Amino acid sequence: MGKPSETDYQICTRCIHDSTVPGTVFDESGVCSYCHLYDKLDKMFPLGAEGERRLAALTDRIQRAGRGKKYDCVLGVSGGRDSTYTLYYLVKVLGLRPLTVHFNDGFGNPVAGENMKRSAERLGVDFRTITSDWRESKDLKIAFLKASTPDMECATDIGIATALYGAAAKENVKYVIIGQSFRTEGIAPLEWNYLDGKYLDTVHRQFGKQKLRKWTPDDPGFHLNVRHMVYYAAWRRIRAIPILYYVDYVRKDVDDIIKREFDWVYPGAHYFDDLYQSLMFHVHRVKFGFDRRRYNYSALIRCGQMDRAEALQRMEQVYVIEDKKVIDLCIKRLGLTEEEFKEIMKLPPKTFRDYPTQYNLIRKMRIPIWIMSRLRLLPETAYDKYFSCG
């Protein structure tokens, strides 16, 4: 999974995606397929007057669906820039009544935790923390380390999704809001960030030790197979909405707003609202030979918020998030010895394709997934995630 030979290596002429990124192909001008995907999404989700019109119509639907209820939507928060601003935008700009939900897997950054509490208090919205069973969370993290795949946070990503769907089901809310934007975040290659409930079950059965509690609609835990998504999306009609797709989101301006409104404190780096990301970045770089900043910076280049030369220069340096003290803390919190972690790092790199998953079923459901994405029964980039990113 490292860098190809110099004769095969190619880097996009527009962003900094290169041939180390799975699923990347280049056109005759040297522009990568992820840039073309960005352009397609940019047309699908326009900004300006048309974006405002669509957002107004969407807001009206959310408010109508929430009449007579305590909340009209559920928002996932982490204390980072994106979710903090999304909360501000929902309440102050759109006039919505969100229930804010944070999924705690035991590795939260205390700075981000204070950000969440302070922003919810100042806006007068309810803040709910859903804490995973530590035994399950730790067992799953160790299992994915032993599985030797890059998607080390698969369980946490699924836990976040189920926490939001579970809260929406419990409160009978029809809309889950996602504070993420393809314009500033990019879309991760499938082999670096694969999500599949069966995949999690497979890895856990092979490498885990702790029995996972059973699924219930209001408390789904770490269970999100196709049948669970059918229940939430088709039966309960819960829709996942990436609100920032319709917003002209400029990070520098956003920082000014949330610092002014909430005394928001930067957690120290992008992604550092989750301390486990420090360990992940280290494992990705040392074991798998890649750096997730490549697709983040590429997204910022495409939307004009980062200079390409600056991005390339930053990529020459190890990301500040790789703090040895935090990495050691994460290893210790998992209950691993230094020697056990070194043995894990020596394991041959693999991907989700080396394990039984629902990927073949997902491929067969290409048309239904496309339809469900367009109807917002699934996140609107779900189709492109599974069919355009490797």
C-alpha cells in the first residue's frame, strides 16, 4: 500500500491526489478522478441562490416533520470545527431545534468536550452523550488493529451512526444532520475507510473476545447491517442530511464565528477532537505508507481554501497530530504493552477485501443504493463512496 515505483508514480495536476490513493485514475490532462467526482458533486449541490433555495425548502420539510415534537432533528457533535459550526448554523441561521448527540468511545479530547458543552449551553439546546460499553469499544479497537487493515476506526464510525439513528428513533425524529462537507473534507478512498456491519462482525468474531450486546432500535450499539439500515431508512423513514453541502463553508470565517459565539478552542489539529486519531495517523504512515491529509488538503485546494504548493510542503512534514505522548496514552488505554503493539505493527497490511463483508451484496444493490441516496434515505454521498472511490 506504499508508494509506487517512480516510473508508475503520478500526481494530479490540479490537487495532490496521487497514484498511492486507491481508486485514483487520471485523464489525459493529468487530472484525477476524485477531482471529477468533486466537480460532479459541486453541480449536484450548488451554492449561491440555488443552494439557498434548496436549503430553505429542506429546512421547511424538517420543521414540518418536527411539529409537536421536542426536537425536529438530531445532530452529531464532536467539539471540532465542523460540527460546532453546523450546530450554530442550524439554530442561529435556520431556526431548527436539534438534539445534539455525542458518541463517546473513551478517547475524546477534553478540549473538544468543553467545546460541545459550552456551545450547547449558549444556544440553549439539549446535549446528550451516548457512551459505548468500554469493554466493547476497547475490544473492537484491538480487533481491528489485529485485523491489520487501515480502517481502524470502523467500529467508532459505525457507533456514531447508530448513536444518531438510535436517538432519532427514540425521539421519533425524521432527520439526522451530518456536519461534513465534501468541499472541505473530501471523500476517503474505500480501502482506507470502509464501513460495513458484517465486516465489523467478521473482524470481531475472528479477533475479539468481548461479547457485543444485542441490537435494539433505540440502543443499537455497534450493529449496522443492511437490515438495520432498511429499518431506519425505509421503515422509520429517517433521512441523513449533510447540511453543509448547501453552505458556502470557509474555514477561516467559521473559526471567527465559533470563537466569537462560543469561545471555541481549537483542539490542536484537524481530527484531534478524537485522541485515537493520533495513533491512527501514526499507524497509517508507518505501516500502510499513506497520509489521510492527502484527500483533506486536496479538497481544500479544489474549493480554493488552500494553495497547492502549501499543501505539498505540509505533506513533507509528519502531521502534528502524531504526538508520541498521546500515542503512548492510546496504547496504554487499550491495555496493550509496547511489545504487543510492535507485534501488531509487524503484521502484513491487509484491506477489507481480505475479510468476509457485504461488499458483493452492496455492489449488486447499485441501483437501489443510487435511488436511496438521491431520496436521502441514505447519506447523499453513499453511492459515490462505494462506487466511485475504489
